[in-house]
Amino acid sequence: MVDELKGVEDPCVLIQDYHFALLPRMLKDRRPDARIAVFWHIPWPNPESFGICPWQRELLYGLLGADVIGFHTQFHCNNFLDTVDRTLESRINWEHFSVIKGGHTTFVKPFPISVAFPDAFQDVLPENPAMDRAALLKELGIKAKYLAVGVERMDYTKGVLERFQGIERFLEMFPNTWGNSSMSKSARRAERTSSAITTFSPKWTPRPSASTGSLSAGTTSPSCS
């Protein structure tokens, strides 16, 4: 990256996600004139949870090489500042949400990047606003009264198994929904998929177990669309 910035005056660099937590400091040490921003795509935990990480000081010092660190919510920003306050010798400016470490100031700001509903599409009318729920299910070929929908990456960090278990719990609590429920999941295959996910069946065919009375399902590999 330093080679690519040769000849560029006051470069701006945006670093994405936790894979490059150490990069801001490494880059700032080589190019102090670079304006560096980091966006952290996952929640930042409270200081107690982060404290179990054996490389917590290295990770924080690396991130603080950036000029701006972005999180999804203000709550995550607060957790980050609390973590820095407890872990590193630095000065926290809570009024401006910034950290001063070694003469360098890093601002910590929230940048929500999800869908702004409903304002983002308030002027966009659906193609068939009169379509009711029954008509939609019929069009999709779903014969069910209750429908659960999930859209995510097929990755263990997304709680895929927990969602399946949630459906199982729902069926356990409301046996009257058996035969009237359907779950539709659209998922992109992750680079590394847990074996627990690949052997778990997303096609629920609930039936009582002869010995325990619990629900069970087959074990087929899920397909990702």
C-alpha cells in the first residue's frame, strides 16, 4: 500500500473492517501525512468482554493510528472509548468523542450504513400495492399460515444455527403451527463455512421423537442462493 501511495500528496485511505486492525498505525508511521479512516463493521464489545483478548493493547494502538474510526452506532463508539480509557494511557475527550494518544487525535463517530426505512423509498410505489398476504404466498408457491424469512451470509458469526433453533423452539411452544409453517432462507456461501452449518438441515419437517417428544429434522446439506 505504501508503494501505491508514492507520489500522492496528502492521500486519503479508507480501511474496512477488523481484518486490518493493525494497518492504520503501520500506515501512519510510514505516511504521517495520510488521512486514514477505519470503518468497523461489527459491534464493539464492552471493556470487560474485550479484556479477555490477549492482544488488546496491540489492536487498540493499531486502530488509533487512524484519524477517524467509524462504528454502526453511538453505543459501539462509547464501548470503544471506554475500552481505550481502561486499556491504554491516553486522553479521552468525551465532548468531541476523540482519543489523544502520542500527540495524535483520533475521532470516533457513528456512521449507520443500513437501509433508511421508510424515508429512503417513500416515493417508490410497489408494482402491485393491492396484493394481499394470501396472494403473495400463493404466487411464491408457499402453502403456510406462518412464514419466517432470513437473508444473510451462511456464516457462523451470523447466528444461523441459533435461528434454526429459534424456529424449533417456536414449533415446540406452538404445536398447532405444525404443518402450517414455512421457513425461507436466502444465504450467500461464506469463504469458511462451519461443518455444523453444512450438516444442519434448513428444511424443517417437525415430528415428535418417540423417546423425548422433541422435534427433529433430517441432516442434509443446505443450499445457498
